Amino acid sequence: MKSCSKPALSAALNELKAFPIFQNYSIERLCDLCTGAEILICKHREVVFKFADDANRFGVVLSGAFKLSRPTVVGEDAVIHFSSPGDVVGALIMAQPNPKYPVTLTAMGPSRYLSIPKNNFVQHWSNDSELIMNIQALLSTRMNNFHAQKAMLKSPAAARIAELLIKLADQSNPDELLIKIPLTRKEIADNLGLTVESVIRIMSDWSKQEYIKTSDQIITILKPEKLLSFIS
Amino acid sequence: MKSCSKPALSAALNELKAFPIFQNYSIERLCDLCTGAEILICKHREVVFKFADDANRFGVVLSGAFKLSRPTVVGEDAVIHFSSPGDVVGALIMAQPNPKYPVTLTAMGPSRYLSIPKNNFVQHWSNDSELIMNIQALLSTRMNNFHAQKAMLKSPAAARIAELLIKLADQSNPDELLIKIPLTRKEIADNLGLTVESVIRIMSDWSKQEYIKTSDQIITILKPEKLLSFIS
DNA sequence: CGTAGCCTTGAAGGTGATCAATGTTTGTGG
DNA sequence: CCACAAACATTGATCACCTTCAAGGCTACG
């Protein structure tokens, strides 16, 4: 993981402007919001921060993807959430007196992350109600995903995997959904509370039927309607 | 469900002041925040609002308890969350253009709920950054609960039930934890994605061993350490 | 007094976990 | 560039946990 120089930072501000939550913000304002920020260039599997560490920074996903995970009693990690570009990470806890990170943040494939000091949140972010509302909107969708997954706990494994894949897929081309995140079967399993083997059995079946295909850990959903039929 | 008169409302403002998120607020300010609000007196199992209905009001739990649930594909309801007094419900979605309720809100035992019009949120709540931050703190703990439960998906049913009961219990007397919410085995099952029968088998076993006791749907944890031993 | 909601128990069955072994791909250092 | 390790994917056999289905009892309440 290496951080970046000043000029790259100002380039990143333009990237921020492309994300929905910063749309109405001028470059100058973004500059204030990102005082002392640095861009982290992360390689695959690189860890940005760890569960239970002191949280003195939060951030925004610039490119690639990250997973939020948390250790379980048995030592393995449970994947809590997959974060895509534009997602804000760790902001919720910045207002606490002595925050600890509630999750571990790990890059999935080469990714970039804008890391922002905690002080900034207190000084510039927390009193900007529009910004806070925008972050709440992000949280709202994330919360909604939790709800949806919780409502599917009783559904068979196939249904839950199908739901996850469809939710992670880019919806821009409805015929052939592409999941832009390099996704391991183990990560799918850890996200749904299943074992790798179960996930593999179900997904290789789908591959044989050509409902999905995998190359280089990039999954494409060839027949979304088939996957959807597992959900209901 | 019946709503209440004006004088009762002003009494409720004092109740609000007792909750952490409103501690620093004057009665006058609370009066502004609660313009057009009404107190709903709910009986057991009474529904305040339904999943997918137009969300034109949000609110605060005053007394008793409520469950947030959501219909599943099979028709049954999954319980998403149990709300206690001081909990804010529906605030996250008020900022959306045409919000729908993401859950059904149902009273558990006789309860009281302060229902506040959506307009209030836009006019008085959303630009009060201290208030919004306080609500975020609430959400933060709720989110944390989701994380914790998700991390336990691979644990056996007994562990997940133990975790839920301990989390719901009042921690003021550490020797004998009391769960103040009238809680059905079915509701526990629906919250954890189990069946009633499984929950009953595990909990009656605990009752026989005198780890817990139930009277009138009020559960007391007699031996917290025994339950904790299931979790790890 | 009957219905509705909740709790209980038993038997049978299935889904997904566990364990074990092997193949494949990716990445790294000599 | 090759050798070797590490991460990832796969397959099969067995088994446990939880579900499903069915039946019955208890209590509250109109």
C-alpha cells in the first residue's frame, strides 16, 4: 500500500465529484473536506485497517472494490459488506469519542481509497447537513441490503447466492449482468454464512447450465431470469 | 390504536428529554421538532405502519416495544429489529423523494409511539446537525448488531439464540438479566431465521436446566454465564 | 364456550457441514 | 525462466443439525 503525491490528490477531487454524494460540491469545498487526505493505492488482498483498531481515519472508495469483514468466534472472517467506488467507509463511527473500527477493510483486486483524517469529519463534515444526509442515503441502501438478506435467512442456499450475485451485478446491461468485483467463492460463502463447498456445488452447477460464467474471478450472469427463479 | 390530546403531547416532550439523543434540547426546541406530532397508544400486536406503504411519518418509541419486520418470499414475516424506548424509527428514509416504509412496525405488548410528520424532518430535523449525528449514533449501534449477527451465521442455533437474548436483556443487574420485551419463541425464530420448533427445543432445555425462565412471555436469564458459554 | 395465539413433543427427512484428497491458477524468489 | 508456495476451485462420502409435518395442550379473551 502506498500513498500518493499532492497533484494526484487534486485529481482525485474530480473523481469525487463524479459520485452522487458529492455532485453539488465545488472543487474548493471538496478541498476543505479532504484536508490532510491521502490516496492509498492498494494491491489485491491488502488491508487498509483492522477490526478493533483505533479509528482515526475514515474514507471513500475511489476505484476497485473493498470488503468489510469481521472475525468470528471460530477465527474465520465473516464478510459484512462489499464496497464499490463512491462508498463511504467508517464515517458513522467518527462522531464517537474513542472509535474503534467495527470491521477490517481489505482491497479486492487493485483498488484506490481516499483516506481522510478523523478531525476533518468533526470540523468539516459533521456540520454540513447536506453531506450528512447524503451519507445517510448511502447507509440507507446498505441497511436495506441487510434487511433483504435477513429476510432470506430461511431460503435455501441457492436462493441466497442468487440474490447476492444479482445485487452485486452492474444493472446497466439487463441481458448479461457483469459483476465488476473479483469475487472468490469463499468470499461469497463468508458473506452468506455458508461453506465454500456448498457455494461451489451450487455455482458449478449454474456454470454447467450456462446460467453464469467465471473468468479470472469475474463472474458474469448470463441468464439473470434463471437465477431470479431461485429466489422466489 | 388511538391518538392523544394536546396536554399529553407536552408531557411526552418531557419523556423525550429523558432519552440520550434529546438530552441537550430545551422543551421549546422539542416543541418545534414535534410540530404536528401525535402520540399513538398501541395495543399488543397493533400495526403502526406496513411494509411498502407510503412513508409520510417517522417517529420515536416512547414506551413498551415494537418489532420491525418484513414479509418474506414464503409469506411469513422476518423480524428485522426490536425497538426499545428512545429508538427512532423511519428517520433514515425521510430524506428520500417518495419514501416507502422498508419494514412493518408492530407493537409488542401495550406501547406508545410518537408519530411525527415527514415535513418536520425536512424542516426541523435534517438541518440540525447535532440531532442528525445523534440519530447516526443510534443507527451505528443498530448496524453493529447486524454485523454481530451476520458474523454468527455459521454458529449453531443455540449460540445465536443466546447472543440475541443477552443483547436484548437489560444489563443493569448483571446476575439476573431481564428481557423487558414480551418475546414470543416465534419472534425469536423469525429474527434468527430458525423455526419455532428449534427455538422451543433449545429454550425448553435451558428452562429445565434453569438457565432461563419465562413467565408471561417475559424471559429472565438466570445464568448468563451458561448462555455465554454457548456463544464462543 | 369456542377460537386464536402460543408452547410442546415426536418421528422422519433433507440440506448443508465436515473431512479428505486432488487439480488449477497465481505469484514469488532464486 | 523455472521451481515452489500459496491461494483458489473441485469432487466425493459421510453425517449432524435443523426443518418439516403432525398432533395435542395450555391460556387468554371476546
